[in-house]
Amino acid sequence: MKVIKFGGSSLASATQLKKVLNIVKSDQERRFVVVSAPGKRNAEDTKVTDALIKYYKSYTNGDDVTADQDWIINRYQDMVDELQLTSNIIDDIAEAIKSLAQLPIKDNDFLYDSFLAAGEDNNAKLIAEYFRKNGISARYVHPKDAGIIVSSEPGNARILPSSYDKLEKLRHSDDVLVIPGFFGVTTEGQICTFSRGGSDISGSIVAAGVKADLYENFTDVNGIFAAHPGVVENPHSIEELTYKEMRELAYAGFSVLHDEALIPAYRGKIPLVIKNTNNPDHPGTRISLEHSGASVPVVGIAADDNFASINMSKYLMNREVGFGRKVLQILEDLNIRWEHMPSGIDDLSIIVRERELTPIKEQEILSYLTRELGVDEVEIEHNLSIIMIVGENMKDHIGVTATATKALSDNHINLEMISQGSSEVSVMFVIKTEQEKEAVKSLYQAFFSPDK
Amino acid sequence: MKVIKFGGSSLASATQLKKVLNIVKSDQERRFVVVSAPGKRNAEDTKVTDALIKYYKSYTNGDDVTADQDWIINRYQDMVDELQLTSNIIDDIAEAIKSLAQLPIKDNDFLYDSFLAAGEDNNAKLIAEYFRKNGISARYVHPKDAGIIVSSEPGNARILPSSYDKLEKLRHSDDVLVIPGFFGVTTEGQICTFSRGGSDISGSIVAAGVKADLYENFTDVNGIFAAHPGVVENPHSIEELTYKEMRELAYAGFSVLHDEALIPAYRGKIPLVIKNTNNPDHPGTRISLEHSGASVPVVGIAADDNFASINMSKYLMNREVGFGRKVLQILEDLNIRWEHMPSGIDDLSIIVRERELTPIKEQEILSYLTRELGVDEVEIEHNLSIIMIVGENMKDHIGVTATATKALSDNHINLEMISQGSSEVSVMFVIKTEQEKEAVKSLYQAFFSPDK
């Protein structure tokens, strides 16, 4: 039993939907289809979700909404025509789109979410109808009926644990169920959307709920690349990753699937595969709890910029009981999340993301460290990047760090900091952002193209 | 103006004392001589300090102390004879040794310290006399008269800041002053000794107090070796070190000078040189605030065992504000000092010295982390060693870490953890203790004998 999720680009046109149909048809285990809103058909096109945002603005501004409604309805109409659907499906959709402009504006925390969710919701209806017309016994299921019950946090809904029991009952359905992604309903019945990557989250929740054997996430790429294609020319796609590895890669800039989307599947111990709608025979990238067998030491190289480092030194620092804890306390008091804390004997650095700092917070930190903790020197270093080489099997391969540091050194990249923890899922290097691309290239070359 | 300190082996016999005399005579800037108690003359000999401990035990047990007194007095008598001193100095010394057995035993927190300090104190008297007989205008000065005023912590005295003003007045003396090391007097006039390396501490205090241009610490080695001679065959001695580098080396097993002895000189910005009484022409190892010029990237390789690592992992750990701080708080509550805290995304290790842990504390940590902080996995790893490659100029040399990790990897040494902080005074490797010696050898070879 598989849960299969399609992204917006896989659902943008009749051509794409035909691929989707074939993918679903080709494997009887594909029983739950989670769908996004229609994406762009070409570079100039507008996503349905963006059109809904425009519609929402017109409506709340008191402007005429007819043009906005028509654009959206026509967008679905085009697909209905291209797919030669003869039913009254477009009437349902048009009605749903128009009825949004009857929702109360005042004291409605969920209005924006209701507009946004319409993109997915109506697409699911259309796709279910399309499947039915083409020999799949399919049925549209609203998240409310599926049991996707969420917290009342508009734009940032969290799944409530009770959802999973209800979702599990869907296992017994004989139909292929088509479920709109991106949103759930609150216990009061309000539409409430997930954070970014919302449809991926829905797919993950459904997969965990129905205890799927596999969660297939169809995108428009062949899987996850071992390094950013904007930096490395034609990087290969990774065959197999563990959830831990995916977390590390996602941490440092890999944005294929957001954390929020991984958690339900990870917790439910459901393997996940990233596949390409346009190339469904490609095995894609499989993400599971453990590597299936022999594996390379390094699976991927990630890099992310916009880090800063608070560097302090104090003679005899390491004799002071509680010093590190006090430093972390001040950060916590200032609501600053920190990332890493490499230390020498008399020095300590705290690596944070730039977004955690403001000029005022920086002043607070400097003054606290100098006056209260009596550090000898303190400075805040900006424009840093983190590079991570990631691989759970690293620990069985002596020399990974040697290979990495040699590659960086050969390319004249100076290491500001290094940290390799006991888990050995990754080695982290902090370097100046100006050297980031060069560093990623060097490491990719060293681990994946040693002969070039 | 120089402060010069001699250790016990430099003062063990007339032969040694003649070398000391020549050293002091050869440089008129050597104006303050801080001395230890007489050390061993050969492997079977007893140190005067150890004889004093025996004497103390006999006295406090109520045993006859005559034999103990005689042994100690004879030890000084031998030196008086060999040095052909004709004065009544031995009578003074004998009197001082005997009078220890008149000190009150009951409610006397300073009795043990008073016995111990007699080794240095009487040696200073003897040496001042010897200097006078040989053309040096020398004078014995008791720490009380010198102004070495300390806290009332027997065996662990700390210098009181007011001492420095008093010590500064000694600058104006025309004589060479001979000051016993190892102890000071409390504000109530009690003898109170420093912790281990006590005479080194005294020398450092005097150097800072009189604002010496140099603190010369004479030992029986040519300086500080770049690696442990028990591990590396004939390691070279280091020409120049900074205080920071010395701290890092001392942290990981280099025991030439204890921290306590470095602090006063460091704070007083006094350079220090470690020299060999038996080879005074050798330049020794100079320790100062900054390197004097071009220098090698790595000055030394230190290693220390008896470390443990508390390794924990928790999915999404790095999203939890305050997680690290809470971990450090529990350690602080258990009075556990920690050394380093390398982290991944979802894992964190805390490296501590084994002496900080007990089975009960380990249980407390495991149970707290599991129950209160909800970690997924936690284990405490034992039998770890820390290897440090140290050098302040490392930061100007790209590739130091690459050289080190390659050397370790070529020798099949697996890195449990790595940490290199922003100061770049050192790179730290955590490895299994069973591989420690091999690791030190590999690194010494890589940095200092690349051609072999």
C-alpha cells in the first residue's frame, strides 16, 4: 500500500495529468493520491495558489472579484476541456471558487487559509473525476472526512495525534482516494493550512496514518542531487538516503523536502521515495530509516550561508564551572537559537544563523560577555557558510575527513572551524561565504569524481 | 632584571649547586633566586620533602622523631661539607628542623604545610650562604619579608593581590635575594603552601611582583619537547611558545609547568624561559605573549587519556530552544566540569574527564537525559584520549588539518570527534585511547619529520 503525492508542476496541464494517471494505474498499490494545486504550465504562467492570493486581496479590499474568479475557474476549465471530462465537475469547482467570496471577512482568522486551500481542494475533485473517467475507481476525500484534524494555527497548522487513528480506517477503502494536500480542518471545522511544503506534509501524514509501505513523492526532478546543481555541473542524484542524512542535508541548504514533511513519515517508520513524474522509470531517491546495504561513505555535500560566529576567549576559561551554560543562558534570554559551539581550551565560539541576530542583540551579547562574564576578547564574525559532508556510513570509513580537508586545503580554502561529532553522520566545516562554491566543488570532486 | 628559579634536581648536591652558582654569577640581571628543596642525588635517594613528610607522620603519631630529624639535618650537613661552608649555617638549619617538633599538633591546620615548607626554607638559607662565600652579595629572604601573602588554604594557597605591591619594593635591593619557593604566609603569619608545582608558582609570583624582564625556570631538561619523549623517539625541544600554546599543551598532558605557575607571569606579561641547569648554554624554551617572528604552524603535539564522552541524539534536537543549556545545567547541578561539546544537527556530545564521573552520576545523567529531555539515544563512551596539535600560527597556514587528518588516516586511526575552534590555536581530535601513542607518532612524523 503506497501513498503517492504529486507536486504542482506534475498537475499543471493535461499532458502532465496523463503522466500522473499512468503512474497511478501502473501500480495497484498506489491507493492514496495526495495532490497540490495546479502549478505553472510555463515560465510566464501563474500558479493557481498565487491567483487565489490575488483573489483574496481583491475580496478583502472590497474590489470587484469577478476577474479573479474567472481566471481561476478558466484555469480549471482548460484542464477539464483538455482532459475531455464531460461531467458537471466544472460547475462544482466554479461554485466552490465563487463561494469563497461569501465567507465572512471580519473576525475570520481562517479566511486566508480557506482561499489558499481551494487550489488543492478543487484540483483533487478534478483529478478524482479524471481518474474515474479513465478506469480507476477513484474518490475525492476532503481532509475533514479523511481525518486530517489540525491545531488552530492559521498558516502553521500542526497535525493532532488523534488524526492518525481516523486516517488508519482509510486502509479499508476499495477506491483510490484522492486527497487535497496542504490543509486540514480544526476541531471546529475551519480550514487551516500547513507551513511551507504543505502538500508534502499532507502526504507524509497520510502515509503515516494509513501505515503505508511507501510514501512516493513525485516532483519534477530525478531525486535529490548529491550537491547543488547550481554549483556543481550535473551532480548525480542520490540513490538512497537515511532520514538522518536527509535532516543533515536539509539543514545546510537542501530544500527538496522540508523537515515538517519528513517528521510524520519518519515517526511512522515509512520509507519515502522522491521520484520524477516526467521520468517515472528512474528509481529516484529513497529515504528510509537505515541503509539497505553497502553504501558509499559520503552521500551528499550541502552548503548554506548566512551564518555568524560569536567568538570569545578568556584565559583559564575551562576552569570556570558554568561558563558555557551562562553563555547559552544569555542567548536563550535573548531568544537566540544557536547551532554549534566548538571550543578550544580558553576559547569558545557559538555559531548562529544571521537571522537570529540584530544589531541590538549583538550589542547585548558583547556587553554581557565583557561585563558579566569577563571575557578577554569577543567578536562577532559575519559572512560565514557551513559546509557539511553527510553520510551515515562515514564512521566505517577511516579517512573521510582527511579526504575532505585535503580537498579544501588543495583549493586554498581556509577552515574557520571544524566539527565532527560522535554520531559521525556528518562533518561540518565553517568557512567564509566567499569560498563556499569553491569548497562545494572541491568536495564533490574529491568524493564523487576522484579521477577527473 | 631576571627572576631565576631552580628545581630540586638542580639543588640536590654540591656539584649541582656549583652549576647554579655559575649560572647566577654569569648574568648580573639574575637578581632573584627562587629555590626548591634539595631533590634526589640518585635514583635511590630520598627527597628532603619526602623525609619531612615522614618526620611529620612520626611527630603526629607521637613516635620518636630523632632519626627523622638527624636524616634531614645530615642531608644539609653533607652539602655544607661538600661546599666547604664554614659558618654556623648548619646550626641554624638544625635548629629550624628540630623546632618543627615543638609546633602545636591540635587545632593546627598549618602544621603539615610548616613541615613541608622547611625543605625549601632551609635550602634557601644554605644557598644564600653559599653564594656569599663565593663572591655574590646574596641575602636569604623569608616569604613573609618578601611579601608573599596568601589565602588561608593549606596545601592550596592562593596569592593575595596585595602581595604584588610589597614584592615590587624588592626591586630596589642591591643584593641577590634568595627566596624559598613553594609557600607563603597568611595574613595571620601562618606558613601555607601552594598546590603542586609550588616553587614554580613562587618564581612566577616573584617575577610578576618585581616586574622582571624574564622569569628563568631551570630544570633538568633542555626545554619543552614537541611531543612526549616516552612516545616519540628523541623529540626536539621547542624554541618558542606562547602562553596560549603552553596552556593548550598543558591541558593535554604536557606537565612541565602547571597552570598555576603560568598565571602570575602571564598576567604580569613576563616572558618565561625553561632552561637546563646541566646545559645552561642551550637556549631552552621561551614562553611569551606573542611569537617573536616567523614560526612553524605547529609547535607541539600533546595527548591525554582518561576522557569520556556523553553522546546523545534526538530527532529535531536543534529546533529545541534551550536544549544544550539544559544539558549543561544538569552537569553543573551534578558538579561535573565539561571540556568540549561537539554537535551535529540532531546529536550532541559532551566530553568530560573520567574523574568527573562516578557510576552514580552516570546513572543520574542517563536518567535525566532520557526522562526529562526525552533524547532518543544516549550512551557514555569511555577510554577516550584527546590529541591536540597546537600552534598559534596555524591560522596562517592552510592545510594543517589536512596534514593531520591524512597522517591519522594513513595510520588507520579512527577519529571519534574533531573540533577546531575559531581561535585556531589548536585542533583537537578525540580517539580511542588504545590508538593514542600511534596517533602521536603519526602526527609528529607528519609535522616534524616529513622526510623520514
